[in-house]
Amino acid sequence: MQPEENFLKIIERRPISVMDIDVKTLASIYDERDVYLTIYTTLNDSSHRYIKKRLSIMGDVVDGELKENLMKSVEMAEEYIFCNPLPGERSRIIFSSYVKGFLHVYPLAVDVEPMAVLDTSPYLLPLAKLRDDYEDYAVLYVDSSTAYLYMVRSDIVEKVSHLKTYLKNRHKKGGMSQMRFNRLRRESIEHFLDKVVEDLRREVSGTDIRGILILGPGEAKKSLYEELPKELRGKVIELLDTESDLKEVEIVRIGDERSLEDEVERSMRSAEELREAVLKGAPSAYGPEEVRDALNTSRVRKLIILKDLSIPGWICERCQRIEVGKKPPERCPSCGGLTSIVDVVEELYELALRTGAEVEFVLENDFLKSVGGIGAILRY
Ligand SMILES: [Zn+2]
């Protein structure tokens, strides 16, 4: 598929969340020739040197039109490859293809391994793993009089709201009766909690957020939790008891820690779900070939991959036939098209995105390892 006109140039000028990158559309783009240059870089001297070396090696391997495209793709992206980081930027991803007039630049606030790849499509696997590690989440600090809501998006922290109730906890002598004071206080807290829920709903709706962590001292967390509409309640990772008056860095640190634990738990559950499905004969596939066939027929609901998995193979650049672990024939046996060497995992990941499957990376799992590092829960 060719990139659409409005998808040709995307140049972000400040660090963005990895979740803001449209991987689905990126995964739909490919060409028959190796015309897409992908660069992951940390923008320091050693990363600059490494990228330079990789580019020169790639230049030696290709020739003719491909070489010319590579040179011009580098030229087109040069000012974004060899430059200093923006404020808050830790790394960036660049996709460039001169012949397609295609240039995407994504500054990030998280770290990546430097790499440079020339392929038939933008190389998305490292980005996929980042997205698995850094899904967006919300942290809500709440006590009986204050609430802070933070959205943490790929380590970019945004404080989105800060609410306060204005009634003091203890009422001074004279003035209101205790009963009237208590009633006002209760109403004020209810109103306050309503506002917190409203803020949360506004911020979270429509975003692909992993979860909400609610923390703070005392009972306010629970009252808030009970106020939450069902769809928000389902997103709550945990209610966590903390001291009062937590600092922002503390709130975010706790949030990061818990959301990472949550991600590990979730990926373990996915691996377990796969094992159960295989054992019970529920719709499932394992091993790269079975998974590929299931993806080709759009049957995959969830693709589960060992994080450090790499499977050598080849793809036919014309009919997209993917074969595992074999030396590529010069011409595709199905259609006679040209073949090229690929990491099958990358191709399967792209297929998953194109067919709307969920993707889960698992750090360590014996069962998954025993079935070739890749499996899928199927729709039918
Ligand atoms: Zn073919």
C-alpha cells in the first residue's frame, strides 16, 4: 500500500507519547522494493557514529535505484538524524523514503536502541515493544480536600487537573451549628468527588489508556471509587494507600512502578490464556507458521510474542508470502516475485496491526518459549 497524501509528512517538534504514533496506518504501508529507511536514535555522539556506520554499510549492500533512493532518503532526513535532542527528548524515530516523498519524525521521551534499517516498509517492531512498555495511564491522587490528576504518557507527565474543596475540615467555634457544618461538608465533598469524576472521564474518554491508579491517604479513595461510572471503574488498576501531600515526582514514580507491574501481570495472563487454549483445544495457534496462517485469514484476536524473539525468514515482495527459517529462493514459488530476507516477527506484527489483532509482548515464559516464542488466541 502507498501512503496517503495526508500521511506523507509528519514532523513532530516536541516529544510525544509512543501511543500517539499511528502504527496501524504505518503498518499498512509497503512497497515491493526496499525503499523505506527507518532510524531509531538517541541523538548523542555514539548514536550518531553508529547510525553513520550503518548507513554506509547499507549503501554498500544496495545498488542502482535503491542506492540512489537510500542516499536521497538520508539527505531528506539528515537535519533530523544528526542533530541535538529537543528539550525533554531522549530518542527519536525517523521514517524516510525519498521516492515516496515520505518523512516522519517522532521525538520521544523514552530510550531506544539505536538502529538503522532499510526495508519494504517502516520498521515497527522496536516501536511496538515501546508501546507495550509505556502504555498511557492516569494517576489520581485524592484526599478529603484535594485531588490531582496526572496523565503519564510515555514518561511525559501532564498535570491535567487540580481540584480543591474549600471547606476546612474542622469548624471553628460559633457560626454554624455542627449539624449544618457536617451537612455542608458532606455536600461539598460529594460535589468535589463529582468534579473529580468529571475530570477523569473527560481526560480518559477516547484515549487508549491502560489504567487508572488511585492513591492517597484515608477513605477518600474508596468514596471516589464508588462514585466512578462502570467503564472507569473497570480501568482502575489499584487503590493505593499513601501519605498525604505527596510530591509530583513521588506520585509519578509510584504510578510508573505499579503500571509496569500491571503490564507484567497482564502479559503473564495472556501467556497463560494461550497455554489454556492450546491445552483445551480452544481456537489458538502457535509457532510462526500456524500463527502466520491464522493472521492471513484474519482470525487472530490476540498475538502473543516473546519480547526478544527474532525469526529469520523471507517475504515475497509481490504477493507478501512469508516463509520461516529458510534461505530465500531468488523468485517466489507462488508468484515469481522478488524475495527478501526479513525478521518474520516484524512481518507478523504488521499483519496483526492490519487485521485489528491485539498484540502482547511477554518478557519470560517457559510455555511460550516451548512453542517457538509466538502464539495467538483466535477469534474462531
Ligand atoms: Zn509471491
